[in-house]
Amino acid sequence: MQKLILSLSNLWVIGNALWLLPVGVVHADEIVCPEAIHVSQPPDISSVEGWEESSRSDRLWNDGGFISSGHPKELADLKGEEVVISAKKTTRWNFDANDNSQGIWFSCSYGKWHLLLSRKIQKSVTHCWMPNNLPAKLICK
């Protein structure tokens, strides 16, 4: 009777060969808002009598993000569901074909919603979640 003996060198070869096997990987897209954006001039504001306008910074910091159905200028923001994933509070959205008819957009907010950077999400996405931290990050599958 023969015994099957695996030496460390045999295990090393087997372990290194395993990465060649096809593995079903669940792919998640991640969109991270830029932490800050640089502005070349202060925003135009209407002057108020008796007040002088000025700015102390040439940067606006990310202060959140949101999802909308259609372009963000249409103001059709989607309310997500508050859930806990991996012991962390997060917001989650589930999408179907009707939601995606206008396109789903992710927007990053700067200067308390004064300026938005927006990006359209792929139509194949069925759900996304956004951890409650900054800079805002959206993870979609």
C-alpha cells in the first residue's frame, strides 16, 4: 500500500497552480469623489449692500454625495435605504430597468452643494451602496 505524501515543495507547486483555475469573481465598480477641488476664482455672488465679498481658500472640500435618476440638474434625487454592512452604516440603492430609463447618476458635492461633479453609472448596475464617510464613495454591482 502506497501512502500519498505531500511535501512543502509539492504544496507550493499546487498552491501556485491554483491561481490559474477560473474563478467566478463578483466585480464591483467603485467611484470615489475627489477629496477637494481647486477653484481659480471665488464664485460670483450678488453683492449685498454694506458687505464685502472675499474668499480664504482656493479649494472646496467634498462634503457628500448622492444618486439621481437622470441628470442631477433635473433634481430627481433617489433616497437610499440606511443599512449596516460589515458593522458600518451605509446607504444602499437597488435599481431596475425603469430606474435606469433616464440613467442613474452619482454626484459629489462641494461647498455645501454649491458645486457638483457628476458621473453617469453603467446601465448594467443593479445596486449600489455608499459608506457614510468622506470623501464620498459609491460601490456598485
